[in-house]
Amino acid sequence: MVWLNGEARPLEGRDLREVLEELGVELERVAVLVNEEAFPGRELPPYVLKEGDVVEVVALMQGG
């Protein structure tokens, strides 16, 4: 299983970017943490999900 935002999902062997796009994630509006390594969504490198991976998708917000 892969942990995606705290939920276990059977995503092993899938490309992370494709999974997120299928889920409707707008990559230019999020940051993605893969096993605690952070990437701007639009700069997400190619990554094939493996058993035990932990992925968190965090919405970017502007504030003042």
C-alpha cells in the first residue's frame, strides 16, 4: 500500500504525476511531499510509487 494524504491505497507501480492528475489535483497549486521530500507540484519529478511510500499533497495558499 501507498499512503496518500493519510489514506492507504493500492498504487504501487503507478506514476505519481498520473495518479494525482487522475484525482483532479491541479499540480500548479500544490506542493507534494514524497517520503518527506518536498517538491512544487509543477516540478514533480517522474516517480513510480513503491510499497510503503508516504505522499502528502498540500494546497498552496497566499496570505498576508
